[in-house]
Amino acid sequence: MRALSAAVAMAAVFSSAGYAQSCDTAPEFAGHRTANGVVRAQYNAVSRAEWADVIHFGEEILASNGAPGHKVAALTNLCAAYAATGEYTMAIEACDQALEMRDGAWRALNNRGAALWLSGQHDAAMASFQAAEASSSGEDEVTANLSLTQCVAAG
């Protein structure tokens, strides 16, 4: 009986610790892929948080004569890479360029919000996450980021 009580108590401690940590997490990035092989490689690098590769592939795509959709994806992924490496101004500029090419691109809005959040601009980040939510259909990254803003606002 004591073992069961101890196990229940330990589970409660770890559960509450896990819950408390949910407010301390960083925002989530949304990778963007297309049928283009280099964009797919860049997306895979985003998934693995291999930021130098994301930047390399992004620069390659932007230097090419590729389709606008591929460039939007590349810029959106570059935004995530720059934000993840602390280059917030470059991140926001990359997302803004993607949004100039495709107004309402939810991944670019989400990643722009993440860059703003990481740079300490929480109100602007929340507005970007809300715009991403309006442009998406309940995407996990957007939902997580909106939850993060609510968690921090409540704390």
C-alpha cells in the first residue's frame, strides 16, 4: 500500500512539474515543403533543426529561377532558421518577404510570430499567431503557439 501511495505521489509531482514546464517552452516553427527537391531537403532540415542546412538550401532556392511557391516555402523556412539561431531581424524580414509573395501564408505568419516571440515582442507575436490561426485550419503549430501566449499571459 505504501508503495502505491508513493507512486501516486511521485506521479502527481512529475505531472505538475510537466504542466508547469509547458509555459516555459519556446514557440513552434512550421516547416514548409513543396514538390521541389531542394525545398523538400530544406523542410527535412527544419524538421531536424539543422539550421545551417536550412539556410544553405534557402539561399540556393532564392538564387534560382524557381517558381514563386518554392520561394515562399524557402523564405518561410529561412525565417524559422534565422529565428532559431537568434537572427530575429533577418527572420522577420524573410517572413515578410514570403508574405509579400503570398498574403495570408499561415506558416510564414506562424514563423514570424515565433521570431517576434523569441525577440521579446510578445504582443506582436500574439497578433501574428492570431493571423496564422485565421489563415489556417487548426494547425498544430499555431494552436501550440497560441496556447503558449495564453499560458504566459495567465502566469
